[in-house]
Amino acid sequence: GDIEVFKNMELTSLNLFYCEKLTGDIEVFKGMELTSLNLYNCDRLTGDIESLKDCPLQVLNLAGNYSNPTKFTGNIEAFKGMQIKELNLMQCYELKGNIEVFKGMDLTSLNLLYCFELTGDIAVFKGMEL
């Protein structure tokens, strides 16, 4: 099915872990009051992560797996100013941007495995409780 069914729902948490047959664009979540969103291995979903910037997310999992990387696009600059504590972007091959955006964030968990297009100096993580 299509994630369009979630549009305008008053959800604060959504776990679609391994719902690999789901289709649609993550723009459907734009402006929702989601604090936790798990789209792990939802490899048919698409969309620009910019759609999530106004959600009060604390936990975000957009990871894919080795045989099914995600199709999410955009620049991680969209996360600037967000209150995310746990962020998993593993296998998000198409995301771009500089990891400097994470400076000053209160991250407790971060996975950037196989995020080939990200740039920057890992010194940005100094002092973080990762």
C-alpha cells in the first residue's frame, strides 16, 4: 500500500520497520507531530528528507540494508536545529551534505554507514556521547 494513508493523521510515533512493500513519498509526514519515525528497510519509499524538517523528531531511522539501499534524497542540512537524539541513515546512498550540521546536536546514537556522499571532518563529533 501507499503511505498516503497516514497523511494528516495525529501520530506522534510510527514504526514501519521492514515494511518493504510500502510505496509513496515521505512528504506525507510533512508538518506532522512525529517524535519517532522508523522506516528501516522501506526501500520502495522515496522523497526528500527536507519534508521531515518541521517534525519534532527525536528518533529517526531511514536505514536500508545491503541489498536494498534507501531511495531518500536531499541534504542533511535539513536536520539543522532539529532535536534528534537517535539518527540512523545507514545505506542512504543518495543523501548529501556536510556532517558539520550535527555540531552541537545532542545525539546519543548516529549511524552513517555507507553514506558515501556525505563530507566533512569527524572532529565535529568530539565531545558527543555517541
